[in-house]
Amino acid sequence: MAATLALGGCTQSSFWNTSETDLGGPDQKMRLPVTKAAMPSSVQPYPRIEGTLQCIRRTGVLHGKTFVVGPFADSTGKINSVAVGSTGNFIPQGGSASYVTDALTKAGGKVVSTYFGAPTRAVPAQYAINGIFNSLDFGTLSQTDLRAAGVGPTVELGWAQLSLSIQLDEVATRVNRQMSMVQRPVRYTQIGATAGTTLGSTLITGAVNLQNQERLQLEALNGPIALGVADVIMKEYPRAAKACMENIADLLIKDDYQSDFPQSLATATITGLY
């Protein structure tokens, strides 16, 4: 068992520290800057993203601004029908719009939620923010079974790659103003060992498994969605970017904020490491 744990630890360490193995998206040779950010210690948006939303609030750029937020769309087409205790879709259907509402409120904006239907009285609004889960892919990085005669270690490393986009539009014309795209790998690790022996004519076997899996429906969603909201706000309001970009600059493409074009696109990769 000690050898199995050592093998699992070495496999993880050498893999996660290799920069060329970021999951999804172009590699470094295609010059798309992606960086890693540590997982939060508790289930909440990343502390730096949370601080950025508070910073945007202090700038006052969203004072008097109203946003219409609708359901968060799922275009992944992926359905879970095999996991224990879980059937249906892998990710929330529309309810992730609450993360958009939360981020906008923390940034100082007013929100008109249409998740439960259109308001009975028209409310003047300047912007509409919508979100889409674009893709969800699964893969196995390594799967090893070294058992002989039923005795030996097993190792399995897997991942899920989620991508989502946040889009800021003019509410009256639906003309797109800003767009942010975020990728989020979710890790899965399992190591174990089996053993067997005979006592007289009786066969005795046993197995030990240790696994660690990041949750797809919460940690992988609330932080990245809040990052996308902060991103489109700062691109729309350069004053907010100048004051608050420092907190999350390494998660976004810096050159994107130096462009003279009104519309732009940023890609971020948030990676959780054990």
C-alpha cells in the first residue's frame, strides 16, 4: 500500500507541474496565455475574484446601472445516467444565473432577474448579461492496474474540461458589447490496492481505494462565472480595469485591455491543483 501511495504521489506531482499539459485550448506554441490559480479553501468564489468585485463597487462605475439577467444556457448536450445518486444533466440547467446575479450585486449594479419570468412592470435597464456552458469533455490521463494473482496497486487519473462564456449586450438592441470565455478543468484521482490469501480452503480478499474528486456543479462554476462577469465589466469600463485589474491580471489576457477596439475577447483557464 505504501508503494501504491508513493506511485500515485509521484504520478500526480510530475503531471500537474508540467506546463504543457494544461487541458483544453491551444498550447503555448500558439501563444494563448493561460495560467493556474489555486483552488479556494472553502466553497466560494476565488478570494481574488471576490476582492475584484468589491473593488469594482468602490469605483462606482455601476452606480445607477441596471442589468437584465436571464437563465444560464446549457449547450453541452452531456447527460449523466451512470453516477451513483446522480441522473440527468451534469451541470445546472439555468440556475447558474444566480452566480451572475450575485457577482453583479457585489460589483455595485442593480439586477432584474428574468429566471422566474418577465417582470410585471417594465424596469429601465442598460445591459443584459447572459451565460452559456459551451462544452464539457471528459478524459482519462492515466489508468494503471499492476495486480498479479489479485494482489497489487491501481491508479486512475481523470478530468472533466468545462468551458463557459459570459456575454454583455445592450438590452435595447441586443448588440454585443463584451465577451469573456473561461475554461475550467476538474480533477479526479483514485489510487488503491488489493490483496488476497487463502486460509485452508477459504479465499480471503480485500481492497482499499482512496479518491479525490473536485465537484463539477459548484466549485467549477461559481468562481469562473464571477470571473467572467468581472472581466466584461472591466472591459466595458476602463476606469474599473485600471483600478481593479491587478487582482486577477494573471487570469486574463493582458493585451486584451490595451486594444483600441470596443469589443474584445478574453480567455482564462482556472486550474485546481491538489
